[in-house]
Amino acid sequence: MFGNSADQWVCPNDRQLALRAKLQTGWSVHTFRTERQRKSQALDVRELDVIVGVMRRAEQLEHREQCRVGRLVDRLDNMKKSAVGNGLTQCLLCGEILGLLGLPSVICQDCCKKVCTKCGVESLRGQKRTQWLCKICSEQREVWKRSGAWFYKSLPKYVYPTKEATWGPGAVPRSAEGGGLAATGTPGRSCGWAHGKAPPALSRAGSLHSSSSQKSEGPPPEQARHEEDQDRALGATAPPPSKKEEEPDMEGYDSDDSTTLGTLDFSLLYDQENNALHCTINKAKGLKPMDHNGLSDPYVKVHLLPGASKANKLRTKTLRNTLNPVWSETLTYYGITDEDMVRKTLRISVCDEDKFRHNEFIGETRIPLKKLKPNQTKNFSNCLEKQLPIDKTDDKSLEERGRIMISLKYSSQKCGLIVGIIRCAHLAAMDANGFSDPYVKTYLKPDENKKSKHKTAVKKKTLNPEFNEEFFYEIKYADLTKKTLEVTVWDYDIGKSNDFIGGVSLGINANGERLKHWFDCLKNKDKKIERWHTLTNELPGSVFSD
């Protein structure tokens, strides 16, 4: 024997060598550790937990990869659905007329259809002369490259992006087997390829080895049954997985986490005196790429919650092909009261403008206006988040007809009342296009001669018109206490009666802010008093019907 008593090695004799040769245990072994080694071969509960966690993580990673490929395929399908031309006399994508009297055209190398130069992608590909692809074929190549289909000669398994799709025991996601994009498209589409075939430029990449195709087919039946037995054994001994194991950390993986959506720099200022909210959109950094070229065409839109409508939606200009846009634009809301600052929330969304389909949402951030202090600019640099649901319950703003800014001044020099119609904000939409053609009428009553009616110009297709018009009423100062000023807003329609949007009455019989505005005018001669007033849907007397 060699070594000390704590680590004894035995030099075997012929009999031991013969026995070990039959047992295939080697030429030497620790004599006092063989039983311990046999016992240590069994897996304990902790090791089983680790194995189950790794398997579950692998399944979720695989599902995420299938969702990623599914988003690529869905984007391509939407581009195909947006194609409106025939590819001969019209541009395949936008449908513009081609030829001598139309736009210049190029022929796509892959689908051999004609497109205009705006809808084509210039591709050199190492060739001496320029080659063109339509944007659908260019996107097709991008899908084959980013999904790995160029290697396997067909698309891998993928899952369509659906909100209700879940992943878990018993869930059956709507997926499609690899085998060409025709599996997700409509037969007969102008830029589709046959089942299982690569784009023409990729079909010359060569054939796969038989070993690679066998790998993609899965394990043999005997091995699969053995793996199922192992899974059942692990499931019988392992405890239920924890919540952390069910949702492993996917940081660094291609996901839709808020950290990958980008950040937005902006500032907010509430001008209390003028009842205006100024939102300055400065810039964004590290936006999520939404286009096939790895860039985006971002713009920012803002609106107030609750009560989101076209009347309170504003947007910036669109900046092309950038992930770090700089807008430096100020969007202003007029008619914002102190009550709005308490209960309203400003929603700021960043979107990608897409010519061929609906604009894509990138991310958003929301700021409760009660966090702002009047007349103080507050700067923000917020990470964009996923789209959140909008609660439409108990929305008092949905019943509002809009607001109007009116100025009153009694001129001692002219001996009369000057009524100014400055602007309206957040008017109700009365036309089918989601807008209105508003104008304002004023009437000082009672009026025996019925000559005190005035009307502004019509502002076309807007819910936030600016008028800046003044009307003069010749009247003695003492008679103002007996008068009522009625202001109504109408939607102008051609060939039929105009629609009533809302109105407001100022005078001695009014109440609240309307009464206070009238009293302030009487107390302060020769001083212009401006106030915002909320329109009501109550139509005044028959003298005001339009």
C-alpha cells in the first residue's frame, strides 16, 4: 500500500485485477470510498430543482424566440396586405401610376414587379450595376436572415403576436411550422414565394447536410420515450417550482422590456394666468428599432386623460431614420383650469410612422398634472413603458362640449360693451371626419330690435379654433345690469342646418365663474377681462336656433 492512512491506495493482486476487469472498475480504487461514491450518484432535491429550472428556462427562451420570429412574419404579412398596386402600370406598394406621365419605376430583382423609386430599396450586393428590390422583398430577405431560415431553407416554428396568447401548461399558442412564408399569407399574393422555397437570392446558398436535417427532426422514438420517463421521475420528486423560476430573468434577451424602448426628455409648464399647459418635447435616446433597416421614423403625440379624443391630441413632426431624434417642439393646451391640473394626467406616447400600415407604438410615459407647480418649468427624463390600458369609466370629460375664451370690456370713451371671442378648445366633433367647422355667435338680450347678433368667421376642420374677433354693442353702462350675453358655438354644414356644439350665458342671472366674469367687467371700466368658460349642451331660446 502507498500513502498515509487517510488516503490509502492498494496495489491489487491478480485475483483483484481479474475481478475488476469483469466489473470494469479500473486498475485501482479508493478502498474505503467505493460505497460513498455509489451513494453520491443519486440526485438530491436541490439538484432536481436546478435541473427543472434549467429545463423551464430553456422552454421559455424557445418560446420567446418563436414569438420574435412571429413578429417578423407578422410585419411582413402586414406589408403584403398594404400593397395596393398591380406591379405593372402601378407601383406594387403605393399604387401610384408609373410611366411617362407618372413616376419613374424600377423592377424588383426577386419578384420582377415594378415599383416607384420611393418604394424600392437600392441594393448593390457586390454587383457592378445597381440592383433594386421592392420593400416587401427586402423585408422578406431580412426575415430569412434574422430568423435563421437561410440556413435551414425554411422558417423555424413561430408564434403570431396575439394579446391573448399565453405560454404555460395546457396552452396551445397559434403557431405555424417552418415551411415558407406562404403558411401565413394568402395564396396568390404578388410578392410571395412557394412553400419551403427561399427568396431567389438565397436559393443558391447550397444544400444542407443530412445530419443537420436529422437534428431538426427531433430524437428517435426510443430516446424520446426514455426522456419522457426521466421527466416523469423528475416531476414526481421535485417540489413545485417557485414564481421566480416560472418567470426567469430575461435581461439581455430580445424582449419588449421597458429598458429596451428608450428614454424621452421633455419639460412641462403650467401658465396659470393664461390657463395654458406647455409641453416641450426635447429629444429621445435609444428608441427601439421598428423598421427593417434597424431604425425608426419616430414622432410624439400627447393627450389628456381622462377624456382622450381628437380635440385634445397633439403631435410633433416625424423625424426619419433615427433612434435618437431631437424635436425641440412645444405643444400647448389652452383652456386648462386648476381643476384640470388636479384630476388630469398627461399621456406622452412615442410612435413609429409607417407608410404601408398603421403606425406602430414604441412606448409611453404618463405624468399626473398635480405634480406640477404653477408657473414653474419641470424637466423630465423618463424611460418609456409598454402601453397601458385607458380607463373610460366615470369620465366626466366625455360629456363636455368644449371651452371658449371670452374677453369683456366696457369702453367709457365709446359708451359700449366690447365682446372678444378669442379661441375655443376641446370642442366636440360633429362631422364624420372626426372634426368640426366651428364658428361663434354672440347675442345681447333682451333686444327689442333684434339687431345685436354677431357672428365670427368659420374655421375649417378643427376642434381648437382661434378667432381673435371683437364685437361692439352700443349700450349705456347702467343698462348692463339688465342684460344677458349669450355666446354659442356652431358647426357649419353645407346644404343642411348647422349643428349646435355648445353655449354659455354671462349676466346678472348667471352663476359661478360666469357671474364673476360679468361683475369684474362692471367693476373695472376700460379694462379687458379674459376668462375661460365651459360650454354646455343646452340650446338657448328660439331666437338663437340656426
